[in-house]
Amino acid sequence: MARSSKAMWLAGAGISAGILLGIAVQPMISGDSIYEQLEKFRDVLLTVQKNYVEEVDAPKLVESAIEGMLNDLDPHSVYIPAAQQKKVEEDFKGSFDGIGVEFDLVRDTITIVTAISGGPSEALGIQAGDKIVKIDGANAVGMKRDDVPNKLRGPKGSHVNVTIVRSGTDKPLQFDITRDKIPLYTVDAAFVAEDGTGYIAINRFAEPTYDEFMQNMARMKQQGMKRVILDLRGNPGGYMDKAIRMADEFVSGGKKIVYTKNGRIPDQDEYYAESGQSYEDLPVIVLVNRGSASASEIVSGAIQDLDRGLIVGETSFGKGLVQRQFPLRDGSAFRVTIARYYTPSGRLIQRPYGKDRADYYKAAGKDGEEEGDNFEHSADIPDSTRPVFHTAAGRKVLGGGGITPDYIVKSDTLTPFGVDVIRTNLIWDYTEELLQNQGPTLRRTYPKFSDFLNRYEINDKMWNDFMALAREKKLQMKDADIAADREHIALRIKARIARSLWGNSEFYQVVLQDDKQYQKARSLFPEAARIARLTMR
């Protein structure tokens, strides 16, 4: 990837749009005034510790001071306590040491959602729906959610004994699990629909993301993928270099993908695409929403500005600040914003922000935008905070923060009844019982997922049973709300069954049938191919 020499240095240092790990602290203090301020802080801390009316927790005071200092800079310059930093490192390195399960707490009991593929739990035959009632002989029922990982995770090669209650088994089952390195996948789902439309959902940009992306894209290509929907909804970002490499797979050589600027330095660091990448001729549409931020906006901004495809959904978060992370001696760390980044057309992605961080996050995506295509009326919006820019081919796109889609499609909202169904985990409760009774029959009746997808339905009896469970749980129910949400909830029940029988990609294939943004995207590929000057296949 062609870059300026300074850009090459930044890449080597591990610069990212969201999280940066393992960078040594460099001397940043110079000038008598800085030393005077340090002495001032030292004097206050020592005086408080000596004279305060009660015993002082000096480390806590120092952490509060650091938090206050960084809080005065921008919303993304932050302090990370040591305990939280360990979790951050696991998330972005893409693995942890443990037993390899996804779990949920259902009625105060640890319930297995899925055994992670290739992990030790899967190898021992632990299944979705299994309930962990003891860990190393101690009662695990009623355990707090945050305490569960502390009990199940541990160094690779260490052992943990779990007692599991399984439906259809008379006695509890004992499993002695040897912990291992467990991958944290960043690709949630990847599949090819019958018409050749590929779909890939990415939940963050971590160390393994690009490799996962390429592996899934190669598999889908072999399965007949003719076009692809890249789903970055809810993706908060992560490593900048992974986003650049992903965008590069779609962008032809020599084109600028993103550039960054630091207000103190006149130069800018530019990142260009290489030639001959794998998917430069593949029609692409990107889905975004208010939860798409940072690295997600690098990818979607480049696709849009370079007329490489279409963006569909809702205006993204608007996080256009680059951080460098510095570790501290006690295992904690802090991130400091070192640059702003811009899309190829010159749009600054960062939304305006004030001093109130709560307001900043609360306001994300609340721009009052209306559904429809953005091409025709974007230049006529009487709003000086949303300047108009132009793509490489002259199409109008909006600046002022975030990526405004080419086609704005609002996501569906649930009624209070539907919200209660999700909040109380009612779908899980219902499908767990259903699978206990019908799981083997369903596997025999639908040996192929395609048969299940096209033929299986939630019939009236099943719906009535579900509603009886809702009444038993004392959910607030109005006839109009039930009627409005029935189709959506029924599809979620079907999706939950699909996930238990097959996996995450099959879960997504079911729920996307009721997804307005996804369905709109599928209809727009002729337009996406036209603006990219590609031939539809």
C-alpha cells in the first residue's frame, strides 16, 4: 500500500482509529511550565494525604485526576483501569484462555448459548442449552454475570470441573475441561443467498479481522458469490490498519482510502490502495447505523467517496479521531487523540462535541433524517453544519460528522410488548423448552438448512403456547402491540431454533428476512454496479 514515509512509520507504530496496544510511553514533557504544573499536582496530593480529615486512598485520587485531565480533552481520550485493560487486550488480540463457550444467565443459571467451534468444550460434547450448576464443586446458580468469566477462564493447560444439567438426562454430567486458547471471532456471519448475494457481518476491527474477512470471502466466492453486502451496523471500530486493508480489497490501486492530520503538524499522512486486490470488480453495498463508528466509517467513507458502491442504513456515529494508547506501570493505560481522519473527498468524520460526554453519545445518529435516497436533495439541506462534498464521480455526499448513507433506511422499532419479550429473554425460554421436546425430530425433518429456511413456520399452536408463557411471565400486553410485533417475534423464534441446530450464519439468514435495511440493499445492486462502472453478474 503506497504511503508517505511518515505514514509508513505510523503503520509500524500500530496506529488505529479506535484501540492501540503495546506502545511504549515516550517522554512527552518539556518546558519549565510543565514541570511547574507537575510540582503543583505533587504539592496538592501530598498536602491532601497529610492533612485530610480521613484516611486518603492516594491511588484512587491519582486515577480521578488522570480521568479529569483526559476528560477535558475530547470524548475519546480516556483512562483505562488495569482490570478493564486486560479485557480490552483480549477483545482486540482476538483470543483468550478459557473453556470456549458463549453463555447467558437464564433464571439465575449459567446456560450455554453455544460451544465455540474448535474449543475444548465443543470437543467434549458440551451443547447449547446445557446448564452449568457447579464450578469446581461450588454452587454456580445465582452467580453474577461478571463473575462467571473469572471462574471459567484461566491459563491455557489448567483444568476446571463443571457440573452440567442437560435436558433428557437423568443425572448431572461432570466435565473436566482443560482450558485452551479460545478465538474471539469478529465475523459474526457469512453466507451466500440462493441468488448469489454474499453477506458478511463484522462486529469490530481487531487483530484477526482482516484474516477472518479474507477467509470468509474466499469461501463465499467458491460458493458462487456474485456481489456482497458488508454489514458494519453496530461495529464500533478498532484497528485502523485492518479497516484500510479491508477497504483496499475493494478499491483499485493508487486511490486514496483515508488521510489523517494533526493540528500541530502541517503534513498529512495518506493511505492509498494497492493494485490487483481480490474484490476490486465485485459489486458491494455497505450497511451502517448509528452504532457504526471509527474504523467502520473509514471503510464506508472510502467506498462512498470513491464511487465503489452504495451505503445503506442510517447516519453513522461520527468518530473521526485517532488515538494512541500508552501503557502504565500498574497495567492500566490511557489513550490520547493524536490526529483527525478524513475520507478521500475531504470529509472530517468526527461529529462536533462539547464538554458533556453523556450528551455526545446520546445524540449520536439523532439527525432527524428522513427515509429515501440522498442523491437528489442533499445539496438543498439548509444546514451549515452539514456541508456538501462530492465523490470522485461528482455525486453529492454530506459532511459534518458521520457517514450519511446514499439511501437512508430506518430500522424497525418494537412496541412495548416486543421490548418486554426481548428484555425478559422470553424467546430463549420458549425455544429452550421446544428444542428439548422437538430437537431430534427437527433435525430429522430438516436435514438441510435450506429446507428449514423455506418451509418451517411458527404455526398458531406454537404462537398460542408462546403467548401463554408471556402471560405466565406477566408481560404487559395490548392487542395492537401483539399484532404489530407477531411476525417479528415469530421470525426471532425461528432464528433462535436455527442457531441451535446449525449456527450463527443460519440465525442471520432467518432474521434478515425481516430486516428493512438488508432487503433494501439487496434491491440496489444494479445501482451499486452502475456507479462503480461494473457489470452485474
